[in-house]
Amino acid sequence: MATPAKDKGRSGGDRATPKALPNFRRRIAQRTRAAIERAAVWGFVPVTLARRLVRRIGGGDA
């Protein structure tokens, strides 16, 4: 059974390509910020602590 010559992508193996990594990190940061904000709205986390956490993650607009 022959395998195609180019089956690994740019970075080889099953790793993500270099362009995909920043997008993935940004999506994770957005989801984390949303979860922290929801926790603050529901009263599980104090608002001041939530603001500090969101700023540390990279969302200065909170």
C-alpha cells in the first residue's frame, strides 16, 4: 500500500501549522475571558477579581 508523498503538511506529523497556533491561542483566551465574565455576572467571582484576571489574559477592555 503506497502512501502519498506529501501527507504531513508544512510542519510535519500531526502538529498544527505555525499559522494555526496563534488563532488557537486567541480562541482559548476568548473562551476563558467569557467564562470568567459569566462567573462574575452570576456572583461566583468578585467583579474586581474578574477584571484583573481578564486584563492579565489579554482583554484590556473589561
